[in-house]
Amino acid sequence: MGIKIPLDATQIMVKPVGSLCNLDCDYCYYKGAGVHVFDGQMSMMSLETFEKACKQYMDLSPNVPAIHWQGGEPTLRGVDFFRDAVDIEGRVLGKQFRIYERGIENHFQTNGTMLNDEWCGFFREKGFLVGLSVDGNSDMNRARVFREGREVYEGSIRSVGLLRKHGVDFNILSVVSKYNVSDSAGFFKFLLDNRIQYSQIISAKPKIGRSGFDEHSLGVEEYADFMKSLFDTWVEDDNPEIHINTIDDLLRVALGRTPMICESRPYCAGQVTIEWNGDVYPCDHNVTEDLRLGNVHDGCLADILRSDKYVSFLDRTAALDEECFNCSWMRICFGGCPRQRKDGEEKTYLCSGNKKIFEYVFTKMNEVFRGEGRFRDSRMRGFFVELKRDAERNPVE
């Protein structure tokens, strides 16, 4: 097939401390990933490595330059590193790329336990978008513990207050796991109680080096039931100002827009991972030695993204089961995340559950669009109708 990705569509995920973390979450897919020690040094990215990565990234002339800082726990690198990193971004833009008036977007994913006034003041000053990892109320958050076993929930909620105090733009990232999958209504109540306007949810995925399904993966039916119930609760709440990424994405697809979530796209692409030592991987679910694409110290990112190894990887992720090509939902799913495909299979193990989710959600969306029954005067109907009008006025994004 030979899939080629436009280089200007690329974004990078940077791992400034690799997989090092102050927590020991039992479902973490990244635990132990990558290389902790390199030439006698612990996994702490140097400013030299970041500068090379930043320059090479900007040489791709990205449409919307964005750096996604993740871990492990990136705050372990210390706030001074990120002050210097932002200065580096400014120097790189100032020398070569004056066309980017808005600069480089910085997105920062954290468990929030190390945030304080200094961190939050920095995020506000430099315009960072912060993602806070929390899975719901204290009972739902039991998977997230410090290394000594102490629960994290109180520290996570404290950080919500700190981010608000400093006016930092933030959302939450929640893993759907065995701890919250049976209570979607309780999860939604958590969002409302804590005035969370934007949230992302992902399903628990197998640890790196495994494929398809492991002890932390969700059952097909329980995940489908969670998503259908969550959609019901969101619609019945009748507040379109509450945004959940998976629901937003289904709305986008229903209106003919391009999905934002990577696992809803035809192949894995658009964001590569750069580890603390400069190693480049296709994404942070594929940080294994056989998928190491190169290193920013040894070559340039543009050549890495054009390499046969990367193209071969993209071709493999785009390979689909014959059933997928005959499926009416293929344009939404495209076989799902390859990390959730069992060995030898070319579709996600959640396939049958996803079909139930899509059928249920799209049927109910149509009821809202048409204003049937209780939806006739609902705020949600007005929201859906306006989205549709906007899509008709601006068919190409």
C-alpha cells in the first residue's frame, strides 16, 4: 500500500522522563516502557535533546505546531526544565518560523499530585493546556495509587482547585476500567459536581509488549453498556456545554467531519513519540525495540517519517479484516486501535460492542435532531441543529 503521511500534519509527543512516575497505577500500559538508563544517566531529557527534537519538528512546517508533554509523570523533570524548553521554542520560531504568530501549542498531561502555585502560575503564563488524569470519584479512582499504596484522589481534586485558581485551561483524562465501568451515571455526576467542562475518556489498554486483551482490558459488553449509558446521561442532562471527547467525535462523524480521536482514523498517524533520550517511536503504545524508528541525535525527523520502517508500520495498522470492509460502521471505526487487536486479527476485540454503541448513539442522535418527544424544545436539540448548520456552511475543515 505504501501509506504516505503529509509531514505538515505531524504532532509530537515528548516524554521528558520516559515512563518514570511517582504513581503505581495497576492498569498503566506505559509502566516500564522505554529505556530508564542510557549511558549511565537516568531517564531525564536534556535540553540539547529537546532542542534537536523541536528544530526537526518545526522543519516539517506543521500546520498547527503542538507538543504534547507526557510521561510517566512529566512534572518529575522540574518546572525549570519547561521554562527553558519554552525559551527554546521561542528561539527556534524566532530564527526560522516567524509565520507562526501563535507560537507552539504546549499540552501537558499530569496526575496533578506535584502541582503547586509555581507550576500553575507557569502554565497560565505560558498558555499551556493541562490534562489532569483522574478516573472519577474516590471509589472509581482506586487504581491510581502512590508507590507505597496510598490513594491519589485527594491530591488530584486539590489540583483542580489550583488550576482554577490560576486560570489555567484544563481538561481531565479518565480511563474506563473495572473500577468505574459499572457506574457511568456516577462518573457523569463526578463531572458535574466538579464543574468539569471538558473530559477525555479512554478504555484500559494492554501493557506495551502485549496485544489485544489482558487482565485490565474491559469486557466487550460492559464497555458497550458504559458508553450507551453515558451518552443517555449526557443527553438527558441537556447541557451541550459539557464535552466528552468520544461523544464529540461521534457527533463530528455524523456531520461528515474528520474524527479527532486517533483510533477512529484509517491508520495510525499524526503523532509520533520522542523518548527522553531522543528515540522516536510511532506512538506511545508502540515503544518497543522492534518499532524504534531512529533517534533525533542520529538523523532528522523528516527522514524518519519517510522511512520504510515507518511506512511499513502504517501499512500494517491500516490492514483490516474482510468483515470491516463490509461493515456499515467502517468510516467510524476502521478496525479500532491496533493495540486492541488480538494476535493474528485485524480488528479490535471490542468490535461487537462498538457496533452496539454506534447503532444506539446514532439512533438517539436522530431522535434529538428531529426533535421527537421530549427533545422538541431541548437545549441539546438546538445544539445539534446548530452543529449541522455549521457543517453545511463549512463542509471542509
